[in-house]
Amino acid sequence: MRSINVFSGCSCVGKSTYRDKFGNLPELQGAVSVGLNEVGIRYFGKRIMTKTEKVYRNQLAREEIQRRIIVDGASQILLDMPMLTRENHQEPFVRMVEETNRYLEIIEPERAALENKTLDPSLCTVKLNVVLLYCSLNRVRDRIERRKRDANYADSILRMEGVLRMGSQFEMPEAYEPLLINTTDESEEAEKGRMSEILTFFLRGEKPSQEIVRGRMLEAQAFLDELKAEAARAGVSANTPFLASDYQR
């Protein structure tokens, strides 16, 4: 079965870091890696995008993923995308996956007949696997400070105001059930456990027990509530315009 493996969540939780790490694993060799920021730069350059331009950037990313699967025949996609809101991000993504499956169910038998080959049923379906990453607010602050010292982020360093603006918009998903992963603990042992759990989820669709899932859901919601409370104290809301001042140039 083909799969789209998404690392989602707010800023500074590890989305792009995990996409890079999993792209180097032998189990996912050949996976197509797609980064939302890279899609944005490709179409918009390095200018700061408006809120609505970011919604359109998500559409461009969905179209690219669909093309990679249907046209290029990709079997594995690795994607980092916040998946902020239900209406503008999460539900459209699920609809894209459903549409892709409808195309594959027709195209693959047609292609097999045209080329006089045996149909491979695993090519007719694409599965959506979403990992929702989260961490403590203090860990977010630590990572922002680290970015300021990292030459790779020298041109555009996200400040706390930008993180809060994103957090004020984030909605827990209803269109799919993600694997919840807390990235606060940066120890080698914790990281090894997370990598193993995520890989098992991607390859076999397995999740931890319902008790653990419930605990993580409460933990993730508490983190999100903390982020939104901090945003409210700072006067940042989902309706606040996205400004250049959210970035340190």
C-alpha cells in the first residue's frame, strides 16, 4: 500500500527535523520528501506570506503530493505540514487523499491492462498517516533561542510572537486520528523510543494502547491550551494579521 506520512503540529515541535531523519532510514528508502516551507519558497520566494497566501500554499502542496503519487508513481511520501485548522487544512487534505484513491482505483487496473501486466493491488490505495507532534512551551522557547544561534536560520528567525499566532489558530483534528508524540524530552533514549514508535506506525499502522493515547491527548490539549493562553496574554489571536514583525530579520 502507498502511504502519505505527515509530521504535523505547531512551530518548533520538530516537524522538519523528523522528516529529514525518516528520509534517511533504510525502511523508507526512496520516499519522496516534501516540505511545506520549501513549497512556499518555490512559489512565493522568501517574502513573508499573508494568512490567505499560506492557505493557498497548502493547496499547492496537496496538488504536488497528488501529482507525485498519480503521475510519478511514488509509493511513500514524507511531509511536514502544520495542518492548523480543520476547515482550511485538515479536511481538504483528507479530501485530497480520498480523491487520489478514486483515481488510483481506476488508473492502476487500466495501466495493468494496457501494459499486459498483473495488477498489483497495493498500488490502488494510498493510506494517510499523520503524526501530531507537541512539546512544552518552555521547550519551544529553548528551540527558538537555539535557532537564533543557528546559521541555517540566519535569514529568517521565527520569534515567539509568530509561534503564538500559529498556536492561536491550531485545532485538534477530527478528520483523522493522528499518532500523538511529545518531543519535549530531548534525551537520546526518548528520541530512540519516538523514532521506533513512529516507524512502526508508518509501516504497520500500529499505535500504543488506548490508555496511553488518552493520556497523550490530554497532554497535547494542555500544551495547546497553554500556548493559546500565552497568545491571549500577548494580545495575539487567530484574527490578528500576520506581520513582518513576527520575524527577526
